[in-house]
Amino acid sequence: MKKIIVNVMFVASLMACKNADENKGKEAVIDEKQNAEDTASNKEEWQYLFDGKNADGWRGYNDTNAQELPQGWVVEDETLKSLGKGGDIGGDIVYGEEEFGEFELYLEWKISPEGNSGIFYHVVEDEAYAAPYFVAPEYQIIDQKGFPHELKPKNSIGADYGMYASDYDEKDLRPVGEWNTTRIRFTEEKVTYWLNGQKTVEFEPWSEEWKQRKREGKWKDYPDYAKAKSGFIGLQDHGSFTWFRNIKIRKL
């Protein structure tokens, strides 16, 4: 009798693992459904920063007098598209109409082969800063499998660039050229990133552990990095075609 019970339990365990794997695969594509449900049930909370029709409010970083996109960006097929003319310095854009402190941001994106891009928040503009990353945290967007250089965990897709490694699962990665979903939820108690419905990063901003990472890591020579508690939302052009759509935010 014991042998029969053990066999039954073993089979049940296998089935549970199989179902968990199948469900995990499904979870990678549910974020669009969640997006639709969020929009339908909380229309008064969500604010579209880009709705596919025009780029009102978007302009080049530090170009405070501009009223439109810089030359390296276009509105095309209901997407906000970077043309790959940017680099380490120059080419990035911000939504300059409003600053956000605690928020939840949702958007969809796809990238070209070997591409590199990112999403900034709490962006501060000043002539002292040549690019948003001097001051703003970045959610990393990249061709994880096809990028021509080695990617460390803190530089991988869904990471808090240079600070916190991405805990992504390869099952969550979609082929280059297909749409992905990103969520960033920021409060002063906790920050969480998601990729295609799966959590990739979670940390406490400005904690002692966070400060140590800043002192000892990539941003040790950037004294104003991530000091701001509010700022603009920004998108990076790091020299590759990248498409963004359905960019929306709600204040928390």
C-alpha cells in the first residue's frame, strides 16, 4: 500500500510541475490582458503619455524650448520610434509636461537585432548633465540573446541598470521584433520592475544597501544619480531602432 501511495504522490508531483511550467509560459503574455483590464476599470487613474496619435509633450532631453520630437524620433504606425541616431550621449527624449514621484508606468516595446535602449524615470534636466543616466535610474531594454557584447546581470534585460541584476527567465524573453510589456512601480518604500508579466527586480530605494551599491558600483562617480524623488519619464536612443506604444502612467 505504501508503494502505491508513493507512486501516486510522485505522479501528482510531476503533474504539478508540468502545470506550473505551462502556467509560467502563459503568464509571459497576460500583461496585455491586464493592461486592457486596468484601462477599462481605472480610466480615471491612468494618464496616457503616448496614445499613438501624436507625440505631444515629448522632446529632446535638456531641450526645454522644443515643442516637438528631435530628428532621431518619429511617430510611425501608432508607435513612438527611435531611428538609431543616438549614442551614449545625445538622442534621448523626455515627456516634459509633468514630473512624477510615486507612480506605476506601463508601456509596450520592441527592439531591432543587437539593439540597446532603456526607460528612465525621475529625470532631471540641467546643463551639468549630458544625458539622463547621469541622474536617472534606468530599466534596461536590450536584445538579450543577440547583443554582440557580454551582458552582465546588472546590464541584462529588465535590470535596474548598473544597480540591481535582472531575475528574468528565458521563457519570458520574446524574439527580437516582437512586442514586450514593461511595468515599473515606484514608491519610496519599494521599487518593482516587470517584464512580460514576470517580476525581474525589487529593491528599497535609498536604503543603506542601495547606498552601498551606489558607492561601490557603476554610479560611484555620479554624485547626483537617483537622488531626485521626482522627475520626468524618458526614453533612450542608444543607436538602434526601438518602438514604443501604449505608454501610460498613474500616480500612487
